[in-house]
Amino acid sequence: MDTNKIIKGSLTVAILQLLQNNGRMYGYEISIAISKASRNKIKVTEAALYPALHKLEASGLVQVDTETVDGRIRKYYKLNRSGKKEAVRQLLIMQESFAALQKVFRYKID
């Protein structure tokens, strides 16, 4: 199975955690951070990243600021108070899910 297929369902949690750990980030920076952190095992396309960011914005979890950088407008995303709480909640859910899956992977019927 392709790693990117596995991460698709976890992309929002990954974004929340990157913003939690790094503060304000822009889209391309997020995609590069995911790639670097995963040692290039996970590549996030624009087609996956930006809808996830827009959904977080629409959900009221991130604050979006714009700046002009080198003559281009860049959107920066930052967790607000609700986003910080959601990041903690989603990470806990993800950790519990991984722990449960690890038990399933090791399960052996006697």
C-alpha cells in the first residue's frame, strides 16, 4: 500500500501538529515540512493540502494572515485557541488509534 494513501486520512492531524509545533506557516512550507519530517516518504500535493487548509479555516481552527513576499501574496496559517485544543484532541485520538492497530498487528489466536 502506498504511504500517501495511508496519510490521506491523517493529513489534517499532521497539519494541526505542525502548526502547533511551529506556529505560523504557509502552505508550501507545510508540504516541505511533511516531506522532510517523513524523510521523503510522504509527499503532500497541493490538491490535498489546500482543501485541508481551507477546511481548517472554515472550521474556525486557524487564523489566516496574508503578507506580500517578493511581490506575491502569501497566506500564513496559525492555530487559534480552538485549533490548539483540537490539535491536542486529534493527536490523542491518533495515538490511541496507532496503539490499537499495533495490538491488532501483534494479535495471535492461541
